[in-house]
Amino acid sequence: MPRTLDSKTIEEYLQVLDQSEDDMDSSGGEEADEEIYYENNRQLLADLVNEVNAEDVDFSVEGTSDNPPLIIDNADESSLENESEEPQNHQTVASRQRYGRVTWRRTNLTTIQNIQNFPQSIQYPNKILELSTPYQFFSYFFTQELRDKIQTESNLYATQKNLSNPFVISRNDLNKFLGILIYSSIVKNPNFRLYWSDQYGYEPIKSTMTQKHFEKICSVLHFNDNTTHLPQDHPNHDRLHKIRLVIDELNTRYATVPLEQRLSLDEQMCATKMGHYMKQYLPNKPHKWGFKLFLICSIYGFVHKFEVYSGSEKHLHINGEPDLGPTGNTVVRLARIVPRRANHIIYFDNFYTSIPLVTYLAKEGIYCLGTIQSNRIPNNKLPDKKTLMKKTVPRGHYEEQVANVDGVDISAVIWKDNRPVTLLSTYTGSLPITTISRYDKVTKQRVQIHTSNKRL
């Protein structure tokens, strides 16, 4: 309901308004600001300059003034720019400068005698010595515990896929499934369904499991929980999350086999025809298309550790390990299983060999030898390809240079065969010289040529 104002209330409101207007017009005892008028712009500019000169303003950067200066001298500006820049990796720059100042001497590296101090026979655990049948060997590496984990993850995925009616895999089903896969790797068929056909079928597979049941297992087979897979933008995202369980379990079992003294590190292709962004093409491999694996093996071909190339191994460093680039870091990761200062020797090709890598391994007590690209040798004093391949230089000719890098003696040898072969080693030089048989195109017969100790 609207309020009714009487005459007395109206008079009170008017008195309040009059008092407020008087307060706004009054100066409150203060003098009014003096207004200054300028005839032209020059007078205004001169007045402003005089005011600035009259004031004592401190423009120092380190002052505590609430209004810092808008302009600072060049020296202070450069210092602020340096502070705003990201800090450089001084360790990387220093290492490049250190390896770039390598000084080579024309001499021979004496073979380190410590490599002889290695047991002639490897003592294998009794669990390995007791293995006799193929199934026992398979079960030792592909354990029942791993198969149970695969069964659990597959049933979990089947439940997530169809909660009302999940397809459950039993332990016996999984064992039969793995047996069919092993059979199919020996008995080849262009199409997997042909193993159950009447004309081209394979009876051991047909009698083990029906085609429909096999395909159902394929549809739910899983090795890891999808709900724990981190997104792609996460710094710890793992491209191999779906098979990480199998990779880790197999590497754990492979590591139980004692290492030989001489080990080889190389890549291998896991052939496949499927389309995948991690699929690689290596033209010099027997299987040119597939997933690339990095392996460290014994001289008998046994794999002690493997790594699937995914292109995202940058976050796999451990504190204390140097950053040697993608290929060098691969060797460092695979060499973690090699005991330090136990006189082990690792061989690799020119895809991996570099001065920083062999220096790091030598400091860790691991000797190495490998072919190397000439442009990876800083201050290279070895003859180039054009000089070495002259007809006046006999086949089998070699030259050796030795350098000391961070207290590690490194030998570089170039040897003439059908083409120049350059090798780098931290444990042996070119001596003693031996001979090797090679086919001579001129005489059309095999001849004996000189070869260095590294060629053996």
C-alpha cells in the first residue's frame, strides 16, 4: 500500500535537500583551485618542463617508489631480458663442447686384460636346468600367473562391454586359445577361418575349439584395464598401456636367465599386416613391415630384455642417466639389466654408436664395440672414403686413432674391405693383426687379406 506524506514530513525532506546543496557549493574552508590558461602550446610545454626539473624524482630501479620509471637504461633492460628467458641446459652445452674438443693420437689401444676375468661357464638356476619339454619352457616365461591376469582383464572388459550378459573366459579356454595361436604360427593359412574349413582345415585346431568360440575370445581379449589408461595429453601417457602387462612380465622372466659376457644390441621387426600408427618400415630387414623391437641378446640369440618402439620414450629416464638422444637412450635403458663392472661387452651397429654413449658405458664398467659413422667422430683424423678407396691402398689396410675422453681411452679404427668400415671401442685396439678370406673380383678367387683385431 503506498505511503501518504503529510505536510510536516515534506518540509523535513526539503530542509535536508537544502543543506546538501549548501555543502556541495561550499569549499569547506579550503581555497579553490586556481585555473591557469595558456595562450599557446609552447607555454604549456615550457611549464611542464619546469615542473619536472623542479621535482626531485628518483628513477632508480632498486628504489621503493610506488611508481617505477617507464624507461630504464640499456644495461638494466638486458638483465631483465636474461631473467625472462628460460634457463639453458648447461649440462648439454658443456657436454657438446667437451666431446667436440676430442684430441686423437695415432697409436694403438692395448686390449684391457680385465675382460679375461669372466667365468667360462654360466651357472644357471636349478629351475631352468630342470626344464625339459617345450611346454615347460613356455610356462617358465609365459607363466600361469600371467595367463590368470590376462583372464581377469579379459573378463573385466567383457563385463564392461556387456554388463547384462558378459562372455566369460575360463582358464582352460585361454590355454586352448594360446595353443591355437602357436599352431597357426607353424601351419600357415592366408585366412584364419580356413583352419576350420572342410577343405583346408587343420584338425588339431578344429578339434580344440570352434571358430565361433575362438572369435568371441578375440573380441574380448584384453591385457590391461582401459579405465587406468591416461589420456594423450597427460605427461605420463603410455602408448603401450594395453600390452604393458605382458611386456613387463616377459622382461621380468627373461631377466632371470644369467647374462653371457658378450651381448648384442639391435632392432628386430615383429611382422604384421595390420594398419597402426606405430607400424614401421625397415627395408633391410627380412620382414620389412611391422612393429620395431629393440633387443639385448646373448651370443646364442636369447633375448634378455626387449622394448617396443612407440616413439614416446622421452619420459623413461631414471635419475643419473644422461640424455644421449633417442638411440643412445635406448641403449642406456636396455643396459640397465647388465651388471656394472663385471667385464661385460656390448656390441652394436652404427645406428647406436657415439662418443658420449661409449664413454658413459665405460664409466659404468661396461665395455663396448660397434661400427660408427665417420661424421659422429669429432675432430676425426682417420682417412676419408675417397682416400682409403684408392687403388694404391691395398685391401685390408687399416689405421687407428686413440683419444681420451673424460678419462676413458677410446679407439677408432678404419679398415678397408669392399668399402671402408669404421669401428669404435673402449676395450680393444687394432692389434693383433690377423688374416681373413675374401673373394677377389680381379683374380676371381679367394685371397687372404689383413684384418684388425676388432674385425674378429
